[in-house]
Amino acid sequence: MSATDSRVGSASPGLPRALRDALADLAGTERLLVALDFDGTLAPVVDDPAKARALPENRAAVSRLQQLPATRVALVSGRAIDSLEEVAGVGDEVLLVGSHGVELRLDSPDDAFTLDEDEQARLGLLGEVLDQVADNLDEVWVEAKPAGFALHTRMATERNSRIAHLVALSEARAEINDLTVRRGKDVLEFSVRATTKGEAVEHLRRYTRSTAVFYAGDDVTDEDAFEALGPNDLALKIGPGTTVADFRVDGPDEVASVLTLLADLRAAWADRHAPSN
């Protein structure tokens, strides 16, 4: 048994052996990208999105990973970038993708997001339509995003949630052309610009020149990212639901175990490949 096999066998014993072995293989890639959803992955899902925070163990693992050589960390979220920056509390070394890939915060502060005049007009009309839906139903509210809006129904009754989704879909599609609609957990998202987390991961892979990607996410929108991964990558699904991901864990607590083990294995790889004095 090799030294790496010994570490995998003794670390994070609660994780399946196949997952531990896959992480060991991934940790030996030349340039690693660790891309992570936030809500439901690093942080437990909460009723008030502004109060979401990553578990301390996940924050610590992300911090360790971002400091390792030839390793980049990115958060890939449906949140707007401003919201993601506020709740994530990560350093500037972590790359950020917001609004399902519409917004980017990379290494250059010059990266900017703008809508053209047609998109701005459609965005204004979309806001009016969704505000009317939310105003007529209790515990249904609208979150503004740079290229669209999210209709939240987590606090609403099942009946009001169903009505909100049906009416919003019908009215928005009748009034605005070329809308992108995404269904999430207790949220319906509308955007006047089409992009996916899969496209975001492909962009990040090229940007970081990564030779392998680890991606973890819990929502249906993360399936686009999973499908963009290749044979040398690793996909981790958080929680229940149909998925194309290679592996699955129950929640953010288990994500912490995965990220901690990946950081251990990557650090050991870096030590073995450090230049000798």
C-alpha cells in the first residue's frame, strides 16, 4: 500500500472508500480547480438568504485549499455577486461566479457587468410583472438580480407557492420575450440573459488552465455544471434528487469532511512536488 493509500484509508473514515480514492486521484492533478455552490453546499439553506453563512469547517477547508500551490477555488452561485460576497466572507483569491454565470469576479477588478438597452427594457418589465404576483400572495417576495429576478416562496404556503409559480410563469412569458427560467428549491428565477453554471465552469477551467475540476452543488441548476465535467473531474451532489454526479453526500457537514480530506491530500501532493533546496 502506498503512502497516499494509507492516508486515504485513515482520514475521513465516514466517507465512502470510492469517494476517498477518487479524491486521492484528483489531488494529484497538475492544476486543480475546486468549484463550489454556496447555499446548501457550504452553508445550510435558511429562510432568509441574507443570514446564510458557511459552516466554520467549510470556511477553514476553503481557506486551506486557496492557499495551496497550483490550486484555485471558485464559488459558483445563483446569487448576485454582491449577495455572494456578503455571505461568503472569502478572500480576493477566491473566484466568484454569480447569477448562474452572468456575473464574474475574477482576478482583475476591471471585469464589469452591463446590460444593453433591450435587456434593460425587458428587465424593467419583468420586475413589474413579478412584483404584481408577489404583492397578491402572502410570504412571496422578489429578489432583484443584475440580469433578472428570483421569486422566493420558501415561507409561503404550498398553495400560494404553486399559484405564484404558475402565474409568474404565465404572465412573464406572455409579456417578455427570450426569458431564461430556472427552477430551484422554493424559488423560480427569471433572467433576460441566458447562461448556465455549466458554461461558468467551462469558462473557469479555461481561465485557470486547470487540468481537473472538483465541483459540488445541491440544486437542480448545478446539474448543468456536473454535465460539463469530464472523465478526469469529480462531481459531488449534495442531498437528495436525481443527478448525474459521480458521488453524493447528505449535506454541508459531509461537504466539510470531503473538502478537508481534499485539502489534506492536495497539501501532501504539494509537499512531494515542492522544489528541493
